[in-house]
Amino acid sequence: MTYSSSVSYARRGYGRRNQNAVSLMATTKSLGPVSNTIILIVLACLIGLLYLTQVTKTNSYGYTINGLQKQQKDLQRQKADLEISSARLQSLERVVNSNAAKSLVSVAPLGTISQ
């Protein structure tokens, strides 16, 4: 062993007797504060985009629902008008064909009043 290698081993703590010169050191790599900040900003932007897409989908469904509700109200109004018209048209037939109308006696005018 040369002097330079023994000095470098001594600095690392390898210069002891009856120990291997090679050791496996677990090195952990971590991100720095700038990288963490950038990653957090990117994640916040992605979450914001997801939120915006959900809101726009909800709004578009709201417009569709609003249109369908207007159409439903118009159809209900039209149905009510048709029911009223049907009742008017059927009322004359019901009066003519009713038992009370058939039992009535026709009366001829007896005379007129003159002054």
C-alpha cells in the first residue's frame, strides 16, 4: 500500500486492521429544494387543469339539462292546451248524447206578445 492510498483510506475510516478496503456505502439521492418546488408547482397546475375540465363538463351538462327542462315545460303546456281543447270538443257530443238531453221535450212557440 502506498502512502497516498493509506492516507485516503485513513480519511474515510478504512485504515483499520483486519477490515476490507472496499465497503458498500448506501448513498441516497434526494432532490434539492428548487426541484421540489418545481415539482410541486407542476403538480398544482395539473390539479388545476383537472378541476377546470370537471367544471366545464358540469357546465355543459347544465346547459343540456336546462334546454331539456325548457322543452319539458313547453310540452307540458302544449299537453294542457290539448286536454282543454279535447274537453271542449267532447262536451257538445256528451250533452247531445246524454240521457237528460234525450228526455227533454221540444216545445213549439205558443205565441208572441205584442204591445
